[in-house]
Amino acid sequence: MLNITKESNANKLTFGLEGRLDTTTAPDFEAKIKESLDGVTELVIDMKSLEYISSAGLRVLLSAQKIMNKQGTMVVTNANDDVKEIFDVTGFSDILSIE
């Protein structure tokens, strides 16, 4: 299960993720991102409460990063050690801005 919160402030959009970003929940998150990015120049994905991310979740992040490369910046924040390790192993640490 994945709870997604969305906070918009001018051109900045923040998504908060809680739970698991996997094959079951990734399509919903991807749809929410794609419908929300018009006019956004700063995208923040807060993973403070994210327990797990699968390859499907990584694909969503990559897709969002590609869109944001054209119109602004994307930052992933507050990832736990397990999620950071997945980013390291998959090479996503080099693709994403992680704070």
C-alpha cells in the first residue's frame, strides 16, 4: 500500500510517499505525477515514510526525472538506508538528485 500526499506551492510541487512503491502502487503514483507537472519547475519527492521501492517504482522516478530535465529540477529527499542502498546498487544515485 502507498499513501501519496501532494503539496503545491507556486511552481514547486512536493509528493510525500508512505508505504511501498512497487508494481501494485507505481502506476497510480505515475499517473498522479504526470497529471501534476504542468508549470512545475521544482519537484520534490519526500520518501521519509517510504519503506520499499521496487524496479517499477524506480521506473516512475526515472520517467519523472526525464520530464523535469526539460522544465526544472527534481529532488528526492529523506530516503531511508534501504531505499538509498537500492539507489546505489541500481545506479540511480548517479541519475537522481538525492538529499
